[in-house]
Amino acid sequence: MDYALTAGTVDVQYDDGQQRATAALVVCGELTFSSVVSEHVARISRIEPYEAGRLYKRELPCIAREGNAAAVLPFSSAKGSV
């Protein structure tokens, strides 16, 4: 795989009532996202409560878990580069 042309996106669904989350990562072979190379899903059994401006406490641990599953590929989120 040519990593210069690899794109990925991650999303996390939070279940605050159960204090858990599900994180998903989709990796594609080109920047147009037209062919999926791999998919990764992680279930996180313990999450921190939401705190405005504290991305590192709740979101980043879930995203990092997905990054580890995909051999830490560079990616961008809908909100900007991560």
C-alpha cells in the first residue's frame, strides 16, 4: 500500500449511560475514499465524562485505540488534521 495515497477516517459513538464507547476506523487506498482497504472497530469499556475543551480525556484515548489497530496511519478528521 502506498501510504502517500492512503486516507482514513475515524468516528466514535459514546454510550454515556453505560460509560463505554465504540470507535471505528475506515482506511481507504486513495484520497477519494472510493475503495476500502481495511475497517477496524474497538469497543472501549470505560470512558471519561464529557468536558468541553478536554479532548485528550475522552476522545483521544478512543481515537488512539483505533490508530494502534491500523498501524498508526496519518489521517484527517472532519474537524481538521489530527
